[in-house]
Amino acid sequence: MTGSGLIRAGAVADVRTGELLTHHAIDYADGRIHSIEPWSASKHGGREHLDLRDHVVTPGLIDLHTHLPGNLERGNYSPFLSGSAARDALVGAHHAWQTLRAGFTTVRDVGSFRAFVDCDLRDAIEAGWVEGPRMVCAGAYVTSSSGGGEITDLADDIELPRSYRFGVADSADEVRSAVRRIAHRGVDVIKIIATGAVYATGTVPGAPEFSEAEIRAGVEEAALYGLFVAAHAHGEEGALRAIRAGVRTIEHGTLLGNAAIAAMREHGTYYVPTTYALTWILEHAETEGFPPGVTEKSRSIADRARQALRDAIDAGVQIAYGTDAIVFPHGMNARQLTEFVEAGMTPTQALQSATIVAAQCLDRSDIGVLTPGAFADIIAVPGRNLHDMHAFGDIRVVLKAGRRIL
């Protein structure tokens, strides 16, 4: 169900130009924005409207790196085996509701260990069975055996079900096959694990786990289905291989140096840094009972991750917003906006990373902007300026396709 209505806004963030439009009216119908124009008492005053004169109104936010289904417990992956697919989906529905109420009307869900639960959740949201953000789903990880997309903290004699190893591949031909099988299940994006991971026991975040030829095979195969590839890559060499192979995004990029940053700029690759996840781990390691290896890995890369973000901002890399929500509680996704500002973005640039830049990364022109024809995905925060990004932790209004959520 979509909605129609009129909003009187104290300020509207035009993320296309970076301007704040004061005292404007947003008219929307059938879930789409009809017009945005200066408020006129004669034209608009007689209509019933939502009065947001003391608020900044912005497009609904976009998080390009979430994991809604299931829970990450005690800092390791093995608990993903302790429940059913139904439990993972129901937990995912709760996370989706928390995320939507936090102002994120679209997310890119970049894979689940039990394959395709995220796609089922996406379809349930689209059918109106549960409330949640618009979802772009990866379905499963393309990962090397025992790599960063595998559950590696089990005894060697425990055999994982096929649904947990759907995308395992160890050669260029196997990568093509994995991408093909995943694409056939109706995903929206392909996720390749190009390096080790912080949480995957035994893997090394900086170590490449696919060759450039293997990643290129995945990119080429994905393109046949009209799909972009997101590459999990912490280390410089793994990121360089993925960038040269033609991936759409580098996820995390915690250990990137000048070469990878220059390559992203040259190839037009989007960078999706996830610094707040590291902040949260280091602040909560003891209370959450993380294994020592997770805490040590996080501590070893946190400062370099923030430096990589600063360097990428300075170099003019396209930075799109993604948080790795699952590491920290869902619904706290907006907290990374302040970290982007601390790293050197203006508040407007930080907002753009989570709206128009993220939408461009998804190749979508109907989200991430407030313009006629776009979805009426609209949020409001208190105040009439963008000076303090902490305001996005206090979302007062959320509309998705014109329907009031909050």
C-alpha cells in the first residue's frame, strides 16, 4: 500500500545540489513525489498536511552493507547453526523493522550464511507481509573454501549443510558456476569474499583469498545477469585485484593504502567503509564476550581503517554508506554518519553518501533523492540545519513510498 499527502518542511535537504531549501512543501501521491516547491499559504494552506516546520526533511537513508537475517552471537559464527531457517527469517523481520524505523528505507543485504534467507525476507517485505526497508539481496557468499565467507570455528569433522556452502569456489570455473547458481535464485547483487575476515576464525583480514582472474570470472558472469559485484576486501592486494577485475564496490577496505585508493578513483569503484562496526566492537568486546581473536583483529585494523577513510575522502573517491549492521545492534545504523564527518566529510557529504551516492551505486534514480517521480521515501530530524549528524539518531518521521511508518 502506498500513500499520498502533503508535508510542510522547515528545511528540505536537496542532496543533488547540497542545498537546504527552507520553508518548502513536499506533495506526494501514490507513493511517489509529485512536487517540491516553496510553501504557499494560498496554494497549500487549505490542505491537511504534516507540519514539520521545526525539522530537516531528507530522503530516506540507504545502508549498502547489512545482514538482517539471524544474529551474530558472542562474536563468532557457529551460533548460526543453532536454529532453523524460519528463526533466521523471523529474527530478520524484527531487524528489518528496527532498521526501517531508524530511517533506512533501503538496504543492500550482502549475504547470509544460510543461503537465500535474505531473499525470502525481501520478498515478504515486498508482498506486505512484514514491515521493512526495500532490500537488495546477495543471497549467499562466493568464497574460497575455509575462507572469510565460511563458518570456520567448528571442529574439522563437522560437515556443514549445503545451504551454508552454496557459493564455495576454488577456481575461476568454480566461481563462474557459483555466480550462475546464485543468480538463478533471483538475487540482486553478487558478493565475493576477496580477503580474509575479522570474524572468520583462522582467516587473515589482509590476505587475498581469490586471484584477480577468479574475481574477474565472477564479475563477467554476474554481468551476464545484469548484476554488480560487491567485494569484501580488507587488505590492499585483495582490494586491488577486485578493483582491477571490475567489482562495483569495495566493502570494509580497512587496510587500504594509496595504490588501492588511486585505483578506486581510476576505475570509478565505490568504497563502502564500515568504521562504526570496529568502534562498536572495541567499545563492547568485554561485555559481549567476543573471542580474543576478534578483538585483536579489530584493534589491529581500527586506526588504519579510519586513516583509509580519511585518505579516500581527500582523494575524492566515491564513498557510499554501509555499516555492517549485525556486528552492532540493528537500528543504530546512522551512528556512522558522525564518523564520516570526523574523518573529513562535511555533514552534507555524509548525508549524500547515505542517499544519492548510495542510490547511484545501486544504479537507482528513484530512491535517495527528493525529486518529482522518485519514491516518497522521506525522513525528518529535529532542527533546521545539518550541523549535528547526531540528530539522525533521533528520527521523528519515516515515510516509505509515502506511507507513514513513524
